[in-house]
Amino acid sequence: MADPTELALTPAQATALGGTNDSLIGIPYITESAQYFDKDTSNNAIRNRMADMPNSLRLVKTNTGLGYGVYSGTFQYGPDQITYAGLASGTFTNNTTNYVYLDAAGALVENTTGFPTTPHIPIAQVATGTASAAAVTSKYDFADIIDKRSAAMWQTVGGPGVKILTSQSMLWGDFEDNTPPNDDTGYLDFSTGTIPAGAIVIGWEAVVSTGFTGDTSAIAQVGVSGDLDAWSADTAQSVFAAATVGSASLAAEAYNGAAATPRVTITSDSDFTSVSAGAMVVTIHYMELN
């Protein structure tokens, strides 16, 4: 991948901007008739001031048709800093509204259905063709680009504030079967990241894509080794069927005095070895105090 080359304004487009206000930065465009300026100088001046805006992950128009590109950049997702390499050339769907975003892994997605409810970085919303302001098929204009990057929550690495820690997808076969007398339970420790010392755990959420079936029930708890429900005030959250479930932390155990590895425990009805399917992603939300 590579950064795109943005399509320059035409003289007619630059002239049309004269005297209007650039809503992105709050600076008016100089009119063509202003003393000592012509339309090209005016255009260059305003573009130079706009260059002070971060280009990171910015979507730009790349040709007179439906072409677009996205600048490279980085974003923070939980403990990970993810780098996106940029898109030099892409093509929008015609005659509709296009939504462009990065998923939590840093993959660029463009669709016509909308931004997802799962973790993502919104980039832009662009109306094209008959849905655009100009209402001309197979085209869109600069004014049709709605920058959505400000809708994302940006965090400084290591700074205080709300964080999230996610495991990789958890499959039923990844869980360790406990030995009697707790053989109805299986557990899995997070393989990446820990909850840091001095953090307050807010709670957890599990997005179950495949229910943990094989036995007649499956209940999830999140905590640490030796305290399986530390972060599960609700210990009856079922992961037996595909669903999104979760729980707040126990108030008395929300404060994390020492760095800890989260442990997810699933309790089946009789023996955990009966469980023969299951997949989910568990996300733990916490706040760092310093």
C-alpha cells in the first residue's frame, strides 16, 4: 500500500470557493479579485494552511470519477498501536452513500450499509453519483466527503483514561479442563496483555459467535486465577448460544493493586469435556488511574 495523490482543485472550483469559509479550519478563502492575489495563489495559500491539519488516515479524492485514497497513519486499540499503510487508489460504489473505516485489526473497509457497532476507526462518509450534492452519476465532489475521524476516541499510549484489553478469539478447544471436583469448568488465561497495577476494572463483554454447546448449559465468568469472578458481579451470563453478554466488576474487587492476567472460566452442566463447540471474543474495559 501507499499514500494517495489527492486530486487538485480546478480553476473553476477554486474560483467558486472565493469568499466562502472553510468549515474544516474556520479560515475564509480569499476572493479572486483581492489585491495581489489571483485564484491560483489563493488556492495554494488555503491549501498550505490546510496542510497543518493532520493527514493521518485522511480520505482524499484521487480522480474526477469515483476514485479515492486514504493516507497512512496509526491508532491505538487497547494496549496495541496499529499502523495502517495507506491506500493509493480505491473506487467508491456509484449512486449511494459510502462508509469507510478501519476495523480493530487495521484493515480498511468500504461499504454502503454504514459504520459497524464493533470497535472501529471511522474515516469518512461519502455520497456519490445521484446521491451526491451534484447528483451526477459516476462522480462525486470534494464537498461530498464528510470527515468522520473525530468520531473515534484517540488515546495517548500509556496515558490515563478508559482502556480496553481484548483477547484473541477464544475457541472451546483452547480452554483447559479443570480437574475434579471442579470438572464442570474450563478456563483460559489471556495470552496477550495484562491489566496494569493501579487500574479499576469496569467490566467485561463477550461477543459469542458460536455457542459453547455439547452439554446443556455454559456460564461465563471473568476474573483471575484464584478469584474467578473478581470482575463478574453477574455470575449467570450464558455463552451457550450466539449472543453478546457481559457483566460489571464486583465493586470490592474492581481496583487492581498488582498487574494481573485475566482468566475466563466457563461452567458447563456436568463435565466441561462434554463441550464440543464454541467461539467468542472477550473484551475487558478498565480505567488507568495514572
